Amino acid sequence: MRLIPLVAVTLALGLPARLAWAQNPNPMDIRACTAIETDAQRLACYDRATGRDNMPAAQKKTEAATTAKPPGEVFGHETPQVAQAPSGESPARPLSLLDSRWELTPESKLGTFNLRGYKPITVMPVFATSNQNEQPRSPNPNNTVTTPQDLDNIEAKFQLSLKTKVWQGVFGDAGDLWVGYTQSSRWQVYNKDLSRPFRETNYEPEAMLVFNTDYQLAGWDGRLAGIGFNHDSNGRSDPLSRSWNRVMGYFGFERDGWTVVVRPWWRVPEGGRDDDNPDISNYMGRADMQIVHEWHGQEFGLMLRHSLRGGSESHGAAQFTWAFPIAGNLRGYMELFKGYGESLIDYNHNATYLGVGVSLLDWY
């Protein structure tokens, strides 16, 4: 199995020689701090943005006793912040979803190596299907299971997904290089007969060069464009081994309460007996679209994916997600998937999946 570690992707791009430290945000840029996911880094950002890191220790101690914690300083579901405008001026608008997550505009730049959210971070104790894939197959005979597995239709699923900027300003003031990592696991936790195994875990490191854009298209604001390299594999041996590498494009659009990201991609050819899944593009597609809508504290997501082919090669998938407040920072989460490729082992398996659980962080 050719699992390309995230570190290797970073080293291959020659980053160590260019890990320049970004400038600290000025006091007008405090709203950019809200998107940092770790408490210590976010607090340091607030201190820099307000000039508090240059205050005498005695004054810091006095302020700490009288100043309340800034609103929204929690992991994941931050309350949108606005910059403090000078007296007599209108307050700045909150950062948009894409800007707060990808630091697109100058006022949202936070420098490098701040840990950020990427795709949803979720835990679903219930992830059910009526058509479990008990005998995974592939056109490559070395990757076809000959004996059916005794799998439960109800399992658990959880996903971890994070990213960080490793190079700010690749071309002067333009272009930021990010690296991301997503891991999702499907756990047969209720299957006592098979000793509760992990049915499938997918590992997805990627590197993305992202640019801020400013144009209009059919009433949408074109805010983001980028190109990246994506590796996706399940780290297993034959006959359950699955993997592919892709060169991906990224195009992000926004309007009030809505965000759309379109990702076309080209699969890097492998060929021959080394290809675990030679027809994967005809099932898991050649492009997808993620639509996110925020409404009254809730977040709705719709993913659409297709092979961009006709006839017998026409396959796709759709996934609907819903995240909603429960209590405090705890959010409920629901996921409904229909089509091919819910996971790599199921890339050519058509099924419907329903998951229910909680979300620690939502889209982008």
C-alpha cells in the first residue's frame, strides 16, 4: 500500500527552507482570531491583535481580573467576531465562512502553523445501512474478496479533519500553502462475533495552494481558487487494499448565508497490477461540489459527486448533513449518504447510509 504521509508531502515541496514567520495582525484584525481552533494559539492571537503582549506584567494582571473572556473563544463553534472600529466609524463586518477558515483577505491573515478545522469533526455511535458491503470487489483479481464477511448493518463512524498553513505568501502577497489531514473510521463496535473490528479506515493527507479571488459569477462572489495534491488510501493489504492519488482544483463562492466549493480533479495514473481499483474514477467521480448553508445557528451541507461520464460509466453520490445546537457548544449531527463510494472499500458499492451523533466542528 502506498500511503504518502503528510510530512512527506510537505518535505517534497521544499517547505523547510521557506517557513517564514508572518507578521502579527494589527489591532483592527482581531476578528481573524476567532477561527483558530486551539485555545492557547487563539489567546496569543488576541493578545497580539490588541497589543496586550507588549503590556507590563502588572497591567496584564490587573486587566485579567477585570476583563471578561472574549465571546466565542471555544473549540470549533466560535461566535463570529467583528473588528473594533475607531470612534465614529462603522464597525467592520464579520468574516465570511471561507475567509475565516482560509484567511483569504489581509485582515484575516494569522501566519503559519495555527491548527484549523477542515472537514467536519464528528462522532456517530449509529451509522446504519440496509446494504452492507460484505464482499468487496475490484477489476483487479488481487483486490477481490472471495469469501463474504459476516458484517453488521449498524456500526459506528467517526472523522477527524484538520489543516494548517505552512507558508504564507508563496508569491509575495499572493498564495498560501496549506496541508490537511482527514481520517474517517467505520467501526463494527456492535459485532461481538468478529471481536468488534474496524471495518474500514481512510487516510487522506493533502497539500493545497490557495489564492484569494475577487469576481462575480451569476450573483455569487468568487472568493477562492487553488490547486493541490490529494492522497487517499485505507492502509490495508490485499485483497482489501484501496488507494488513489489526485491533482485537484478548488473554486470557492459565497453569498449571504451560502458557501459553495467546487473541486474538479485528475487521477494520477498507476496502471498495471499495482492499481488496486483501476475503475475508481467511474464510481467515486472526477469532481464534486460542496454546498453549505448557515441558518439560525444550524448548518446544512450537501455534497454532490459524479464521474462526468455517460452510459455504463455514469455513477455518482450525494450526501446531506445537518448540524444543530443541543446545549452550549455541543451540536447534534446527522448524515445521510446515497450512492457509490461512501468509503474507499465501497468505492464501487451502491448503498444508503444514515448516521446520527455529535459534531465538534463543521465545514471549513
